[in-house]
Amino acid sequence: MSKKTIMVVDDDPDLVEAVSMKLEAKEYKVSKAYDGQEAMDKIKEEKPALVILDVMMPRKNGWAVCDEIKNDDTLNDIIVVLLTAVGDAVKTTNYTHHDGKTTLADDYLPKPIDLDKLMEIVDDYCAN
């Protein structure tokens, strides 16, 4: 049985590649997007099993993407794992603690990310 599709969304191409390589090594199918709007377009088309989603991105931030996924009856079963460094930078950004507390994400991982921990999270949700 083939593994599920995981989408990696971050405006840092190096992070997208590093995460994608780890996922592909575990035989997951990988889809990539580099901003929130591109992610939503691909999510609607591909309907991945899980989305690894950065918070601070151009065009549409990760919280907005997460809310759009979780409030859409055709997408809300997609698992969302947020990656965020916002906790450390909240005073220098337009993001608020309220955004983080009201998110409907299934899980989150602080940046800089621990790739092994991220793979454990993915496997917990997607291995079968």
C-alpha cells in the first residue's frame, strides 16, 4: 500500500527541501508550496493527508490557511501541523498570541524544527 501525500509549505526553500527529503526517505509522497496562496490552490486540488505549514509566509499566513482548511467541509479532515517561530518573534510581527490560541491546527512544532520529531508526528498521524 502506498504512503499518503504530505504537503510541505514554507517560504524557505531549504527547509522545504530538507523536510521533503526526510519524508521521501520514509516513502511518503510529497507536494510542495512556498506561500499560503499557492498552498491553498494545491490543497484544494490534491487533498493531501497532512499539511506541514509554516505560520509566517507571504500572500497568506499559515493561520489563515489552517482556518480555511478546517472550516471547509471538503478539506477539514486534512491534518495540519504548524511550524512556528512566532512565539519568540511575536513582538516584532503582526501576529498575535490570540492567533495561535484560536487556531484549529492538529499539532504544532516550534522552529527551528527537529526533523526527527517532525517525522514522529507525521508517522503518528499517517502511518497505517
